[in-house]
Amino acid sequence: MSAAKSVLKSLNFASFKPPSSGSTVDPVLNRRVMITKRLEEQKALLANPDFTRTVRVYEKDANGKKQATEKQQRVLPWFASMPTGDIAFFVKLGWRPVEIESGKPAIVVRSYKELPKVIDTLVSAVAAGELDQALAKASDEIASKLKRKTNKKVA
């Protein structure tokens, strides 16, 4: 029993109150998680061109109740061949490429073999928060466009 106490003393304990279901969630962390997930999907797509993601869709059954079903969704590539023979890789938020450097949304790679390494580098950058500013800017642009569309429909 004393051995267990000495092991526990090596741990650092702190008080923690988990967020309630009604509290707001950190949008920066949400974007990081989403972009990391999508980058991993791009890596899987490179390994298997027929890769699909599983999504949950809610549909009404015969009784009119909503039922959750899982469906396969095609993953669109974030990369394309350039006329020079190089490969352009984009990080996308929604349907639009994110400008990581001002006016330069594409990352140029010599071949498809180099793409997994570039994706791993981007995943590390996202985890370190290096893309937070670019992702926030792209997210704000999307939100402002949605607001304009909503306001036009109401008016």
C-alpha cells in the first residue's frame, strides 16, 4: 500500500470542472481538430484513391421519426497537378483554400510521394497553433458571407 502512495505522489493533481453542455466550446480548438482530421483524410486519400469518410445523417423513417444512419461520403482531393508538373496542395476550410501566406493558398510539391510529409508538417503546424490566424480569417470570411446571404433572403 505504501508503494501505491509513493507512485501517486509522483503525479500532479489539479481541480477541474468539465464544461457543461450549455457552455461555449473554444472555436480555435474546434478548427484545429477539424483541419487535422481533414488533413489525415487527405493522407488516406493519397494511399487509397477510393477512400471515403463515414458521416452520420439524420433521416425520417416511415413513422416520421428522425433516425441516425451512417453513410459513406466521397473525400475530394485538396491537391491538383500544375502545368509545370508540380503538385499544388491546398488547406481548405469549407470549399475555399486558406491563404496561409497572403495571396498564396497553394503549397507546391515536386511529386505525390512528398505529399504525406507535407501533410504531416501541416498537422504539426496546426497542433502548434501556427495556422490559427489564417484559419480564423478564413472562418470569419465564410461567416460574413453566410450573414450576407441570410440578410438578402430576409430583405
